[in-house]
Amino acid sequence: MQKLVRGIREFREKVRPGYKEKFAHLALRQAPDCLFVSCADSRVVPNIVASTDPGDLFVVRNVGNLIPLCDPSGIPGVDTGEGAAIEFAVLVLNVKDIVICGHSDCGAMSALHSGQLPAGAPHLQAWLRSGRSPLEEVARELHFREGISPVNRLSQANVLRQLDHLRSYAPVRERVDAGTLALHAWWFDIGEAEVLAFDEERRSFEVVGG
Ligand SMILES: [Zn+2]
């Protein structure tokens, strides 16, 4: 906690002066271009990874960067938080892009891979169940970098599977079909501090701008 308080003090003294005008402007409205969905993992920092400023990204973070599959009738299921954020980002903020960003050595993917979850965690079990769609099936159609671990293979396949889940939401599907919304699969390699994006032609994750 002391580290957090020290951080706030530092922000006030060193960062705030440079951002004062920006925040005064942002206080009136937000107009992000992008909905960014990432894992809650402390090592994944969307604004640093994508070099963005306050106001640029509408961010949803959860364990495993999962998007619950929407019921075909559009009726909300048990997990409504992600669906609410998607509807708000698409229908109210009119974002033009949605990025789902997975990452290496993801604890959620490790749990899915091993099937081992901590005892006394019914919410975690129920949540990860929503990500347990047949990822191996997706993985079979991908090309992986040599030496990539089984958990990281699963993690990359998971990002693509979650893009499918995104398309199960009518507002997303309609705008993608109309060409006004684009979906992107990203993957952050923590050890290399490198962002990879899915290349449709190569069927593999490649270094962005590399
Ligand atoms: Zn993770």
C-alpha cells in the first residue's frame, strides 16, 4: 500500500503538471477509438504496451482475457460485465477497433491446461469454465513459433477463440459486417517485452511492425 501512496504522490508532483490540460479536456467527455480486452495479470500494462495516453483506450481486464459467449437470442447470461462493456464501447463510444490481448505464461491458461485450480475458488472455476471451449481445435489450425510452450500455444489459441465469442454479440457482428469495426488478436510476450499480432495469412502471431 505504501508503494501505491508513494506512486500517487509522485504522480501529483511529476506527472500531473504535464497532463493537467489533457485531463481537464477529458473531464468533459471520453472518445476512445479502441476497446482493449486484456488479462488482469499485473505484468500486462495496456497503456505501456500500446503507447497510449489517457482517453485512448476503453479497457476491460479479467482473468484470462475471456469474453463469455453471447446467447444466440441475445439474452444476458450470468456474466454480464463483459457484455455490458462491449455494448457500451460499440453502441455509445463507437469504437472503431477491438483488440483482445493475451500474454505468455498466463495463470488462467496454465489452470486450463493442467485442469488444476485452487481449492475454495468457485468463482474462478465457474469463470474459467466459460473459457474451456475446445481450444485444441483452434490450435490445430495455427502455426507456432518453434519451442513455444503448450500453455503459450493454448494462450494464443484462446485469443482467437475469444474473437469468435466477440462476434456472438449482435452489435459487434453488425458493425464488423458493415466494415465500421475491426477485430484484432494480440499477444504480449512478457519475457521479450514484445507485442505480437495475429497474421491471418500466415496463421501465426508475428511481431507488430517487425
Ligand atoms: Zn493471464
